[in-house]
Amino acid sequence: MKDFHADIEAAVETLRRGGVVVYPTDTVWGIGCDATAAAAVARIYAIKQRDDSKALLTLMTPEMLDIYLPDLPETCREEMLGSERPTTVICPSARGVAPNLLAEDGSLGVRLTGEEFSQTLCRRLGKPIVSTSVNISGQPAPAVFAEINPSLLAEADYVAFCRRDDETRTAPSRIVRFDSSGNKTIIRP
């Protein structure tokens, strides 16, 4: 078993090479890549057998908001920074991420992660990370590592060791959408 820092460094190196990683998040186990790398994003869609018209979300740190979401309405920023539980915020626009990551309307789903591994991974990479559940599109999301389909693990370039034995089950994030005027719509409470 790798120690935490070695695990992070191996995952970061994989992401920098355009690879795909499987890693723990603040909700379910995720599969992801550098959110600025279009080819890696395309691989995620292929691995999940997901229609690329269904946008993927990204994990960010608060320091990244002004870089990738420069036109973020203040109400949206407040929701992201003030939420006590994992919340995915669909922001009206973004820049600097892979074009195939954006929804047809140009919006981007973003979650600020407070979970140690995924937050450290984001910070060490210095870029947003795609985060979507490690499952074939339409199948149940794996709450714990043991539930991940082994064929999906084989598709990844790196699988994190951290939290593999953690049996804690968490709920999926709540989802809210903001328009460019800052008006909020709750999609999943």
C-alpha cells in the first residue's frame, strides 16, 4: 500500500501525462482526468459508454474559481463556498477547460471538494479534475471501492490506493443550477 503522498504524486503524474485515474471523492468513487485535456475527457466518455452530450462535472479548489469561472455570479460563488454538504453547482459559463467538457449551453458543473485526497489531487495538479462516478452510464454509482466494476479499473491508467478499505457510504451531491443573472434552480435536493 502506498503512503498518501506517494499515491497523490503517482496520480498527479498520470494526470499530467493525459491519463485517467480512479480516485476517492467526497461522494462516490470517481474516474477523472485533467479537465483541460480534451483527449482525456473523450476517454472518460468512452470508458463510461456515456453520450458526450451529457456533460461531466469538475472538482476545483476555491483558488481556481476566478481562473476558470471569471463571470461567476456572486450568488453562485456564495453557494459553492457556503455549502455544508457536497454540492455540484452548474455554472452558466467557464473558460480554460476542455470544450467537450461543457454542456451544449456552455455551462459547467463544478464541485468544491473538501475530501482530503481529491482536494490534494486538485491542488497538486493545479487544474480542475473531471469527476464522474466509476460506472457504465446508467448503472449504479459505486459508493465504495469494492463495488467498482473490475473492467472499469482496468481501463484506468492509475487507481488510487487511498481509502480502498473505507466502507463509509455517502449520498450523491445535491445539484443546483445558476443562470448568468444569479438565479438558482434546485435540480437534486
